Amino acid sequence: YIFNQEDTEAVQLRKKLRKDLKCNSFKWFLENITPEVVVPSEDAVFFGQLRNVQSRFCLTVNESTQILQFDFCTLFGRNQVFAITKSHVVKHDSLCIMPDDSQGGVELVKCDESSKLMKWNYDHLSSTLNDFTLKLIGVDQRKPYGVLESQGTGSCMGKEGIHMNSTLSMQPCDYGNPLQYWIFTHRLNDRR
């Protein structure tokens, strides 16, 4: 669409009206009127639910214990919203996912973006899963999917089995294992 002089004047009139009426910003609206809406942070590259490719369950934060577990994916589950930032951390609100060396699992802790243990490579472009396997397990290839490899340990985050109560663990990376592949709901293209 090409703006002409009339369009430019109309926009200027709207901006003046908004200023004269002392309207609040859209950010204010999101924070005060619809606080239940989860908005990705400015540095988010991938955002939304983090679903295991093979089991199809979503990574979920137990709000009372802050423990990561799996549950059915829901449209309105704030506790299922994660983001990968430009600095390679996987965030849930102000908490970050990090390998738990003592348990061989994964934990949710206060973010420290300078810690290499909190940094992840999300290789969403190269998959060794063939088209047949992807179709067999029902992967929508239009969504970004890939493995989450810890920069601190070199191991990958994976699900121990296909059942909902299966645990999350750090495993040697196996790019042929669909239990180590994760799908994000959204890729935020304009933020790369």
C-alpha cells in the first residue's frame, strides 16, 4: 500500500486526537486491562507452547511447585508459555530452564543470562527426522521444530517416554529421536 497525502493527514489527525484525549498506550492496555494475555518479550525469537514432537504433550510449569512437567496442550494455559530469546535462554516469565546436574534432569530457576548453563541451541533448521517419520507422528512442518541442546553440557533436553507422566531429562543428543524434538507455537520472524 502506498500512502498518499490524504492518508498522511488522516494519520496525523488521529495522532493529534489521541494526544488531545490523553489516551493510554497499547502497552498500558495490555498490562492493565488484559493482564492475562501473554506478550512475548522484546528479545523473544520463538514463543508459545513448547510441545514434544512425539508425545504431543506440552511442557507445563506446575505453578505451585515451579516444577516442569507435561500436560495436555491448552489454548489458555499461561503456565505453558515459553520463549527462546536472542541470548539463547529458554524463559517462562522471569524464570529460565537449565540442566540440573545433580538429578540429570531440567529445572526452572531465576534467570542469569550470563550463565552458559542457561543457554540453549535450538536447531530448528536441520532435522534428521525424515518426512515419513514427521507425517507418522503428525508434525506440522510449518511450525518451528528442533532439538534443544545445552551450550553448557552439550546434551539435549528430551522426554523419557510418550506418556504424559514421563519425565524430562538431559540426554546424549540423538538427532534421530523424536522424543528430543520440540515444537514452538510461533517464530517471531521480525526479531531475528
